[in-house]
Amino acid sequence: ITSAVQAVRSIAKVEYAKGYSIDTDQVNPELQAEAVALAKKADVAVLFVGLTDAYESEGYDRSHMRMPENQNALIDAVCAVNDRVVVVLHNGSPVEMPWADKVGGILEMYLGGQAVGGATVDLLFGAVSPSGKLPVTFYKSADMLPDFTDYSMKNRTYRFCDDESNVLYPFGYGLTYSHFECGDVSYKDNMLTVNVTNTG
């Protein structure tokens, strides 16, 4: 596995601080202070966070959508000293993001496999434009999830979204560095054709 820190060092000079431990949810004051001090002097602070095996794995269901508290605390602490923060998420399912409006960007990388580090660096540095769309809805909190004892789709969108105000990022959400315009649309021989122009 190539980490983003390993991948980025071939193209840019970066500094790294661990920030938190994946072995516990508790804030490690020394690790957090080191990361905050580094973020304070950085042009941009990039935080790699997500769900540990204790929160998400095969063989059991999650009972909440929270991330480890030490990670949320680190994000808040870094945002307090740097206005340019990007959060890179590694998780297999939606998470609550109480800090979403404090950060400049969120890059959802899910569980990207062996080459995730290089792919992340390509996206962060603009070598590749992000183009993915969310395959699930990210709710603001687990308390806002719709009642899953009723699986009917009446008055709901995909993934049972019945109230957009409860949604942080809806199914299909995704941004890119570019802009696109849809042009002429035609339908012939059971085929729909749309002219799409990259205007960015």
C-alpha cells in the first residue's frame, strides 16, 4: 500500500504529523498538539481521517454514524488555527460531519485499495479532476435517518430520503474542478444522446 504521504513526497515538500491514534477514540494531547502546530504554519492543512476497524468492519452493524472523537477534535483544533483545511475521508459508509462547514474541502476516498495514496495526491494536486458521485446519502446525523421499518418509496428519493433538510450530501452529490454544459438532446432508436461540453 502506498500512502498519500509517500506518494506526495515525489512531487512536493510536505511535513507530516500523526495527529491521533487509531487504537483509541481518546484525544492524545501530544499527537494533537504536534499536528496543530504544523497546521498553524502550513499553507494548507490536509487531514486524513475516517473509520477504524472498531467502528466499521465485516461481521457487525454500526449503531451510529459518528467518527472517532479524537479525529473530530483534531479537525476542530486544526480549523481553529488554519483557514485552509481539506479533509480526506477513508470510510466504507456515511459518517456524521459536524465540522463540514468549517473546512474548505472534503475528499471522499472510501476504501481505495493499494494505490489510494497516489490517487489521492493526483486529486489534491489537480492532476486529475474529481468526478465521482456519492453512491449513498450522507445524513447530518443518525437521528435524522428516515424510519427504516417502512421501506416504501412513496414520497421518497433514492435511499429513502424523505426530507432534504436532514441531508448533508444527497445521493449523487459530487463536485469537480471543472464546469460542464449540457447541450442538444435527441432520442432515436431507443438511444438518448446529449451533447456535453467541458467549459472549465
